[in-house]
Amino acid sequence: MIAIVDYKAGNLTSVQRALDHLGLASCVTLDPDVVRRAERIIFPGVGHAGTAMAVLKERGLDVALQAAYAAGTPILGTCVGAQVILGHSEEGDTTCLGLIAGGCERFRPNDAALKVPHMGWNEVSVVKDHPVLRGVPDGAEFYFVHSYYLRPADAANVYATSDHGVTFPAIIGQRNLIATQFHSEKSGPVGLAILSNFAGWSGSPC
Amino acid sequence: MLSKRLISCLDVRNGRLAKSVKFVDTRDIGDPVETARRYYAAGLDELVFYDITASSDERDIMIDVVSQVAAQVFIPFSVGGGLRTVADCSRVLLAGAEKVNVNSAAVKNPQLIADASLAFGAQAVVLSMDIVRVPASAAIPSGYEIVINGGRTPMGLDALAWARQGAALGAGEIVVNSIDADGTRAGYEVRLTRLIADAVTIPVIASGGGGQPEHLYEVLTDGHADAALVASMLHFGEYTVPEIKDYLLGRGLKMRRTAGQAVA
């Protein structure tokens, strides 16, 4: 059973529908005990990092996610869910979960033709192989919607990149945690492949 | 670098397509869910559903369509038509749509854009604008006026000013629909699209007038549009999604490649 963390920040029905389509059992929960005990966790999100963190703290989900990460539970973060696993976000000057060292910064393109939010389909270049990327061609396009981008402190945490005026991490990970800036559940067959791979992932990065 | 998006819109009345869609196998399909599924399989980047159901008590049928599409189609899609309140928007988003499309209701009540943007995020709010060309005047300095009710009611509102206001209120994208070009299949209103795309920092979707792949090329380059909406050229079975994309790729545009996907 995959626990989808409900923190009122995202389009949870999309993630759950994609898992249903793949025949993968899931539950949407905001119960920290369910998250702690989950076999694997998807941590989705659309919205404001500050709001997301406030809800996580209020529900005790921040501590539950930290505990699950420490216990080795495979965790997939997406979009804002990927951003708040870092230590800090420029959005609302928010202190985040800090599961991976680093922060999030706003896109500030020099070129007026580059719009913010970065919204639409963009190529993802694989930097380092990972089990969740099995069967995903290098350069495949995924659906992004975000104004802030991931900046992990250690380049070793970057598994794939994309480009929007600046080359930014599209996938970051560490141990049993993998996180995509894009929305796998809205990215067609390649996105579904990532969700499917995640469901079978042991939690070891190689 | 972002790809340009190919979007198609489907008009839905009482749960069925208002005009059926023809595929290369020449079958006519009136089912919006099956049509969406086939366009998705063919590599379309995004879908828009306009609910043109006349009576509001039949809107539940649309919610059912939205949730069926969401269960089978894993690309973003938006829903418009008849959304007057944040609660209306919430229903289609909870049913699985990625975005809502607001048009007439937002012209009458601009606060709807701000309220929906606050509730769901700017990325979920698409402002659709129906626009006609008029002589430039003090009230309409750009020479483009906002109309509602499918183009029948001029609102005395300058399209350029409305686009700026909509973006400032929190819309995440703008659809520029030229009523003059709509249905002509003679090409998009490139000048209008560019005027608006250059005036806002959010993505602009060109709509109305697309009849051939080169029309998309024009509006995605000269028109500065981020995406182009197509209807009849796809629905009548004259072009397929891969044909349109291959043409645009061949002209040097960046499009999401969909090699290996089924042709519909």
C-alpha cells in the first residue's frame, strides 16, 4: 500500500487516479501514524511551500516523514513535495524538512521570453541512473509547473536536470528518497513509468 | 527549453461531444472520454473541455465526464463553461481536472480570478478571452474588444487591458480566442496574440482560426504564443497529432516528441 500524504497542497486525485490506472493500491492520508507505518510514501504537491510546511507541522506530518525517511521507507516527492524536502525555500522564506541539504530559489530569467511559472513540457536529461528511471529514455519530456527550482547543496543528489534559462535539477534523491520537480501523474506514459518503477523500488538508490 | 504545446478543445453538451470527432479510421466518435483517450494516446499535450450544456441541472453529467477522463488520460486538462463561483471550480478540480477555464463569469466578476487563484494556485486558473477587432477608440485603445456570450455581447473592455488585469489578479495562463478568426480556418490572429503575449509574463494560448499546420507555426513564432489550440483540423480527421507535431518539428520548433505512440 502506497500512502499519499494529504497536506491540502495538491491535486491528490491525479496521483491516486494514476496509481489506480496502474493497478497499484494507495490511500490518501493525513494521519502521521499511517505515514510512519506505510510501506512506501508519495508526497505530492502543488501550492505554496510556506502553506505546505505549515500544514505538515500542524498535523505532525513533518516528524512522521522524517521518521519514515530515517527508517528507510521508499519516498517519492513531487513538485512542492520535492521542494520541501530540502532545508529551505525562498518561497515565503520557509524552513523546510531538510531531508536533503539545500534550498529552493525563484526563477529569475534574463530573457523576457522565458516565463515564470515554468509551465509545460520540458526535456529531462539523466545525469545519474536510478531504479525509478528504468525504461525512461534520456531526454524524455515531462510536465512541469513551478516558479521555484531545486538547489541541493551537493551535486551528488542530482539524478536529472532540465533547462529554463538555467539548468536546474529535475530529479533529486538520497538513499530511500527520490523527488521529481515535474508531475509524473500528468506526464503521459513516461510519467506512469516512473510511478510504476517507484512502486517496485527497494529504496536503494542503485 | 520548454516545448510549444499542442492543445485541443472539445465542446461537450449533456455529456456528449457537440460535434463528433472523426479519426483516421473514419469512425465518428461522439464520446468525449473515448476521444480524449485517443488524443492522449496520439501524443496531444493538453486538452480543454468546454461544457456547453444549456441547463445548469445537467452539469453533474460533466463532472462524471471529467472524472472518467481523469482516470484514463494522464496529461493536463482544463474544464470551462458555466463556472461562476469558486465552488463550481472546486468541483471540476476535485473530479480530476488540472485547471479551470473562466471566461464570461470573470468579465462580469473579475474577483473570481483572484478568489480561484488564491484557492487553487495560479497554475490552475486559465483566463479565456473572446476578442473582436474594433476601430481603436478612447475606450478600446488597442482596437481589440472583449465580448461574451460566444461573441454576441461587446463589453466595452479593452482586450489588452483585460489581459493585464487578469494576469495581475492571478490567472496562470491566458487563452486568446479571436472571434474574427474563429471558424475561418484561415489562420490565427497573429498580431492580437503577439500584442497580448508581449504584455503579460504568463503563458498565452492562441485560439481561433487554425486550419493548417503552418498556421500554428505562424502563431507560435511571430505570434509569440506558448501553445496553440486546435479544433476542427484535428476533429475532422484532416490532420493527426503526430502530423501536426512533425510539421512543427520540421520547421525547427521544439515540440514534445511522441514517437512510438498510436496514431489517432
